[in-house]
Amino acid sequence: MTTVEERPHTGFGRTLRKEDVRLVRGKGNYVDDVRLPGMLHGALLRSPYAHARILSIDTSAAEAMPKVLAVITGETLKGLGLAWMPTLSYDVQAVLATDKVRYQGQEVAFVIAEDHYAARDAVELIEVDYEPLPAVIDAKKALDPDSPVIRDDKENQADNHIFDWEAGDQAKTDEVFANAEVVVAEDILYPRVHPAPLETCGSVADMDPVTGKLTLYTTSQAPHAHRTVYALVAGLPEHKIRVIAPDIGGGFGNKVGIYPGYVMSIVGSIVTGKPVKWVEDRSEHLMSTAFARDYHMRGEIAATKDGKILGLRVKVIADHGAFNATAQPTKFPAGFFHVFTGSYDLQAAHCSVTGVYTNKAPGGVAYACSFRITEAVYLVERMVDVLAYELKADPAELRMKNLLQPEQFPYTTQTGWEYDSGDYPKALQLAMDMAGYDELRREQAEKRERGELMGIGVAFFTEAVGAGPRKHMDILGLGMADGAELRIHPTGKAVLRISVKTQGQGHETTFAQIVGNELGLPTADIEVVHGDTDQTPFGLGTYGSRSTPVSGAATALVARKIRDKAKIIASAMLEVSPDDLEWAGDRFHVKGDPEQAKTIQEIAMAAHSSLELPEGIEGHLDATTVYNPPNLTYPFGAYICVVDVDPGTGGVKVRRFIAVDDCGVRINPMIVEGQVHGGLADGVGMALMQVIAFDEEGNHLGASFMDYLLPTSLECPSWELGATYTPSPHHPIGAKGVGESATVGSPCAVVNAVLDAIKVRHADMPLTPAAVWGAMQGRPIRT
Ligand code: CDP
């Protein structure tokens, strides 16, 4: 197939990123850069306990401090009916604790002062009398009858149970398992990790006492959804709320939800009549904002003796922390976990997921993945390797034998997904060729003879991105469609307004490229406006790699509307029928006569001129649209990781990483590769070094980057990337999302490589040197 890079005049290709003109010069404008006249500063007092009753709070010393304007507690909020706020999963979460604290780091009081330092100092003077309670830390024990009930604020909540959810055909799956020649089971933990964007969360609220309009500058991946939630909670009409998400220093799912700090900056501005800024520090961020994963899985795989996989069965305990604040489509409390059948042709599958409360921070967000797909892919790709281990089969060959074949698409999985398109064997074969797979296995065998531990890990993944069709998907009742508005100025320069919000992934460039591709306008002539609810159409924001599949489609379609209108105007200009015109990439010309042509710029000027326009055609060259995707898009990939393990220390060196990704048509291959690089680094981090751990009392053990380790270039190899191109049949430009593919596919490839090196069937992440050493000795270590 011809790659997009080879096509002329498309607008697609390796264009440098427009936003980098400001971002790489340090001229970005982040929330903490916002400074408004008279602005005050807020700081939060947080709980030192994971579970404790609040007996009393004394704020007098803090209030008496110079520069302090107000100290707000949960009791103050209770009086205003604001002590609790709704979560995105139909639960409630304390804005400031009133009765109890339910995790370490929970918000207890808010100080407003003239400067940040005074606010932080005053926080230290607040005295809280706590009665410590036993903490529930182990998700598997959360439902024990003697476990303390965390959510005694809720009526009819007698235990720590949140939900039970299942997908697939249980009876059929049980039958397949009963008749299978081989059944292998494994306990697999996807530990709690944190998205850890470099910019922490923050907001500046400015309630204008005269107009009654609230302007909120905030770290939000979903400004429109946030605005509607604030409108519903505060009873303010939406036109009296303006949410501005300026530049964002990484989101990764962490900035989808609404945090108490945002709400408190608003309350603070209402109380003081002045703008109030709140920006958390790194420890606050790691302790209290949305975590990811924390899935405790019991997987089972059924197969024939010669390695034909027949079925998958999995039971999950999902640790959701103290409040169920996960962000995912309403119908799916376990997100898209039921995509766990992966890339294989199975006879049956069944999963059941039980959500539980524990004394940990809420969240459970899709950290760089589409709603729990990372957990699902990790499960299936570990189980396939566990099967290979038992059958003494080669993991790449076992996968090749079971992958879906190109002619099976569109393919409906045993749990109801309709995969749109794919050529899986081609991608795996390419990865194996790039790796030199057979040669690597020979090298491994030779090294084993010398006592050297080299491992080769294989993973294949299918993602489901672009949430989603309105009839299946909403968040808090809001359908997941996205709007786009395009205006062509008289001189042919354009402004595109979109509802999604870039957090560094280059929308200002790629969305301009989509318009350029449709209309033949130079990318430099197209401004992309985003992240301001007063300036952009409604839509649900950026997460789950949904921007290109949903908003990118809206962008292509709105440009096509403009092109249709431009054709009619061109026909008037050239005095021919529209049917006699042909589109030539950037102009309409008379069929058979390329000289008789009007460029899109000439047409734009004519649309604003005194030219008499055809009947029914309004002036100007503007259009709007709303795109409701008919299906998700299903990018996929084949990853191979090569590691060397130090037999003396258990230390792991990732020597090579080959990643073949297929996200259909690539708008900007350079940006796609950048997205893949980041996701692969994420995977190395999760596989080898990251975990948000707690001690038995619920003390958080990873509240700084000294303890919660981010991978650096030292831990990452030089990535070897490959691509196949299978367009999505239903996306207007054939693009599938890609932002999160690598985060989804890579952790398992690294883990499979390490376990292959030490010849161990399973060990849980993170595979720190101690964990690898323990596994080598047959003594699993859980960090
Ligand atoms: O929703 P999010 O932007 O995080 O994910 P995405 O839609 O997968 O896009 C990530 C970046 O890669 C955006 O700048 C996309 O426009 C770009 N991309 C691309 O150039 N070609 C694709 N087929 C998919 C994404």
C-alpha cells in the first residue's frame, strides 16, 4: 500500500509542530503562569491518616496569621451544600472532609492568603483532632465481613462493595474450559500506578461579582464536560461559566476528573470576591489525584495441546479507592476491559469484575489508554506467555498461530466488540523480521550456555479508541460526540475550532493538516483554537486517544462541507454547472480544462465579495458539524523487547525494543512516532520501576519522584519503529487513534522478556532488581 508520505499535496506528512514555536522556547502559557490583578492564593490541608474520624478542627491560629483572608472547612461547605461533589461515575466525593478522612492526603481545609507562602504556612497552624480508624488497604480483603466500612456516609452501604459487572457468555466459556485439553491459570496484578504528568493540577478561579460570570483557568483535558458539571453542581447557567484550559504539561488521563482543589478555588473566589489560584505540589499530586490500574486478576486460558487457544476467563477485583471517581462511559464500570480477548480468534470468553472501596485516593483513570485496555492487554498477553511456558512453545509462533486473519475483519469478538480492520500477521511478521527473531533466539541459547540471562518478550495488542458512538457511550449522561467549526477568512486563511484539548500531542499541527488535506490550504494558514469553552463547540475532550478518531473526523467533515459550498461558488465564478467541476487538491477546475480554475483562496474572497451567489447559497465560507462516530477505531501493534538480566543482582537492561504500530492513515508520522516513543518509555517505567504502594496503615510510599520513578533516557533503548497501514473503513480519512497504543502494548513485552530471561512463569510488576531476584529464587516479592 502507498504510504501517506508518498502521496503528493495531501497536507499529511512530517510537518514540524506549530506549537513548538512557543513550547520549546519556554513561552507556553500554563495555569501557573496565569496572574490576574488582585489574585489570591489557596492551599489545602490534607489528612495525615488513611482512615480517621474528624473530632474537631481549630482554624483560629491560621485565621489570625497576617495575610490570611479566609480558612474554609468542610463544615463551612456543608452550610453551602457544597461539602460533597458528584464524581464522573455517579458516586459522590468529599470536597473537604466533614465526618471522616478516607485516604492519606484527602482534602480537609482550604486557606486563602495574599501569597502562596503565607497560605502554606497557615495550613500548618490548623489543628485537627482525629480519631484513627483501621485502614482497608488490601483490595482482596476489602469485602471481608470484618472489614471496616469506608463509605458509611452512604445510605444502604453495609460493606466496601461498589459494583459487579460481567461480559461474555459464562456458560459457553465454562463448557469450552471443561472440554479443553489444556487449562492454565495465573494470578496477575496490574499494580496501582500514577499518570504523573510533569505539570501538576491547578486552577485560577475568577468570579466577577458584577457580571456573575465565572472564568476558570484549569488543567482540564475536557473543558466542556467540566463546565457542564460545574453548572449542574453550582446551579450556574453554562453561559455564565467560561472554562479555559491553557497549555497543559501532560495529562495522560490524570486531568479528566474534577478535583476538590479546582472547586475550592471557585469557592475561594466567591467568598473573597477576588481571583484565587490553587496549584498543588508534586507530593500532593502523587498522593491525591487520580491513580490508574490496581486490577487484581485471576486469569485462565484454555487451549489444545498443540497450542490453539480456545477460551479466556478472568475474575477481577478492581480497587477504586475511597470514592468511585473513575472516568469512563456510564455503561462500562470496568471501562473497556472486556476487550481482553485481545487479538485472537477464540471460541468463548467471560470476564467478571468486582469494584471495591479501599482507603486510597480515588481515580482509576485511563492512564494513557482507552478505559482499562492496558489492564486487558496485559492480562491476555501474559496469559498467552503463561500458556507458551506450559506448552514449551515459542511465544511468537504461538501468537502467529492464533492471531485473527485479515479476511476475518470486520470481526465481532466474543464480548461484543466489532474490530474494524487489521492485518495482524503482517505486523507481527514485520516486527520479527526487524528484530531478527530467529537470530535472537540463537544468541539467547548460546548465552544461556555461558550462564548469561538474555530474554526476548513478544506482545501483540489491539486497542479500541475513539469513544464513542452516542447510543452506547456517555459520561454523566453527556454523549461522546464532538463538534467542529471552520471559518475561512476572505483572504483564504482559516480558523478551526475544536472541542478536544491537546496536552502536548500536537493538535494545533495535525488538525491544521487535516484541514489542509481537505482544502489544499497551507498548514501555516490554519489556526486551531481549542481549550476555551467560550471559543469552541461542545465536545467531551481528549483522553482514550479519541481526538483523531472523533474530533479529527469532525474536522475532515466540516472541511468537506466547506468544499461542497466552495464548489457551488466556483461554479458561479466560472459560469459553469457544479457538475462540470473537478477538485484538484487546492482548486476547482473545469473538467478537461485545468487552466479554467479557482483556488480555495479565490473562492473564499468571492464568497465575501459582491459576486452574486447562486440561489440558496449564503455568503461567507463557514461551516459547523457534530460527529457521532459509528464505531470505535481499532489500532494494533506487534512489540518485541530484548533484555539482559544481571544474574547477580536481578537488574534489567532493556537492550532493544522493536515496535510495529498500525494506526491506519498517519496524519503526521513524526508526531505519531513521538507518541509511540513516549508510550514505550511509559511501558518500561511500569514494567520495571513504578508502583504507588502503601504500608499496612495506608501511608503512601511513593509521594515524590525519588520514590515514584519515571524512566529516563538511561533506562530506555533507542526505539526501533516500524509501521503497517490498515485504514479504518469508517473514519473519513482512514485514521485510527495512536496516542496510547504504545503504553498499552509495551509493559507486557518488557515483562515477558524479563520472565523469558529468568525462565519464570509469572512475577508481578514492577520487576525491580529485588523482584527479579526474588522470582529467580522462587520467592515472589510484591513491592
Ligand atoms: O486523543 P489524543 O490526541 O491523545 O490521541 P490521538 O488522537 O491518537 O492523537 C495523538 C496525536 O497523533 C495527534 O496529534 C494526532 O493528530 C496524531 N495522529 C496522527 O498523526 N495520525 C494518526 N493516525 C493518529 C494520530
